[in-house]
Amino acid sequence: MRIVVRCIWCALLLASAAWAQSRCPLPPAVEKANRATSIFSDEQEADLGDLMAERFAAEMVVVHNDALTGRLQQIGDQLVRYLPPNHFRFQFFLIEYPVANAFSIGGGRVYISRKIVALAKSDDELAGIMAHELGHIVTRQTGIEMTRRLREVLRVTEVGDRNDIREKYFRYLDNAARKPDRRGDDDEDQLIADQVAVFAMARAGYSPRAYVDIWDRFQQTHGKTGNWFRISSAIPSLPRNACAT
């Protein structure tokens, strides 16, 4: 997860435009993602996510705290109600991690570190963190990126059942180090996730202003976003549930 301040600015502009319309349409990023090339269906991407989770299990410690996890699930469920239709099963995990961070993998898993939960001063700010990660998932960025990598590293252009995905995924991991990754559009992926996040927050009744606040504190920009724009003044004075249904 790497939020770029300019991305937040763009996302807020898109949210403002959505608020100005009575039906609050989905952000353009969703349509763009739907047109992007992925060889994975929702179900196949969920299988891929299971494999990725197996691999990450040895690298992180999941915190089993019903009260804290329940809070994450409650916020997440509220956000998921307003996401584009999909066949993912969304799960939210609290983890021990050396830095304040959060990340997501294909199929619906969102991992949130204790430190970034502690950084959030309200449920609105925590919702902003989670909504950003959900934005990566519902625009199928894992499937799109793995499609590119499988093609470049293994010349694979299709996947089949769970066993076939397992074989190709681990064969990719064995061969990936031999072929440098030339990807350079991470900023665009972050912008797409920002657009979905602000949209989902507004519709779910969370304050989009909190999205700016938490990332300002995360990046320690202290409200300074550059001399050519100011994020805070860009947020319209609308009710927090202006687009909620």
C-alpha cells in the first residue's frame, strides 16, 4: 500500500462529481478495470488468493482477538455493501507487522496491521484504510497483474481449475527471479483504489474527509500537499451520507 497525495486529490475530485449527481454512479476506475485483461474469473482469482495466503502465512502472525477482528469485519461489511457486484468472499485480518501498513490479495482478503489500526483515530479513518484495500480487490488488480506476469515469465495465457492454478502459480514463483519485473504503473493502481475507496466511504456513510486525515498522518505531510493544490479545501460541505442508500 503506497498512497500518493496527488492520487487522493484526484479521488476526492471524482467523489465530488459523484456527490453532485443524484444516483452516485460507480467511479470510472471500475469500468476501466472491467475492460482490463485478466485470465482469471472471480472464482479463479479467489483460488489464487488462497494460494497467496498459504505462502504469506509463514511470514505474518494473525492476531486472534474477537473484539478487534469483529470491529474490522463490521466496518468492512458496511463498505462491501456498496462495492460493485462480484463473487468474492471478503475477510479482514488483524496482523502483527513491524510497520503501520495494510495490504490485500486477490479473492477478498484484507490484512491490517495493529500499528495502522492504532494510527487511526476513528472508525471513519479505519474505513478509509480498508476501503482503499477493497478498491484493489474489486478492480481485480491481483488477477490483472498475475495475468501479465504469467504471460511474461511462463507464456501462460489461460488457467483452469484450482490444481492448474496451483501448478502455474508455484512454477511462476520458481522462475520469476530470472526475469526482471518491468511493471511501472503502480501509481495508477493506487489512484484506482483511491477512487473506489472514496466512493465506497461516501455511500457507506463514512466521512471522506477522514480519508485525507489518515493518509496525511500516515505520510507525515502535516497538511502540506504542495504549493499547487490543497486537499482539505477541496472537500465539499456535504452530509457524510450524501450518497448513502
